[in-house]
Amino acid sequence: MTGSARRSLLGRAAATGAAAGVAGAGLMVLGEKAEQALTHRPDSYVPARALLTLLGRHPGDREQPAGWNSAMHYGTGAALGALRGVWAVTGIRGAHANAWHTVVRLAFDQTVENATGVGAPPASWPAGEQAVDVLHKAVYSVATGVLADRLLAPVLASTRGRTSH
């Protein structure tokens, strides 16, 4: 396969993965709302404040910019969905890929939230909040992964060997 054909396939896979990521983010948000209805946990506006900080604004802890929360959820969903789409087309698929993708999603969110100074390290959170965050990110990653794996054949999976070296 030529370099340009490979790049084209990777680009289409990233776009398909981004769409899967938006759908996964939507399912994650619905799950969060259902969980909050049961637990009475309030909305978190840390994602919105992180995005606004990245854009050069400095929101206070009392600001509750709901629209910016949605932008961060769906924007991150699309960006990391693009990664998952590339994984799917290159043969990084299934339950293992979904678990790894959950870790990527958690790491991305925490890196952005803590690097901007609007979040707190997860180790400082109560255990219940940590569990809820992992659960919601797992819902995102599994939904995104199932869609990406279904929509994208592993046509760029390497056949060069069974070891990493």
C-alpha cells in the first residue's frame, strides 16, 4: 500500500473514530445524568473551567458554564475517539483496547484539569468519586470502541510478527 493510501485510510479512520467518540460522549453524559439522579451528586464544572482556562479565560470556582462543559465533553470525546478509530483500523481492538482507552481518557482529563490548575489530583478525591469517574470514562471508551470496531475493519493491522521487537 502506498503512503498516500495509508494516510487516507488513517484519516478516514480518525474521522470515523471522532464520530464514534461523540456518540460515546453522549452516552457518557446520559449515564452521568442518570447516576446523578440516583446519587444526588451535583454537576462538576471543572471540565468547563479547564477549557476556558486553555482559551485564556480564568473562571472562578463558582462559575457554572454548562455550555462549555458540553463543549469539553464532546470535544474530548471526538479527539480521543479519533485515536480509537486509528487503533481499530490498525488492529488495536476489542476489550483490551477499550480498557487501555479508558486509561487514556482518564489521563487526558486529569492532565488538562490539573495542568490548568482547575482540578485536583484524583488521589485526593474520596474513593466514591474516583469510582464514579472511572465508571463514566469506561462507558465512554467502551461505547466509542464498540462503534469504532464495528465501523472500521482492521485493514492496516500489521502482519510483521508476534513480538514487540
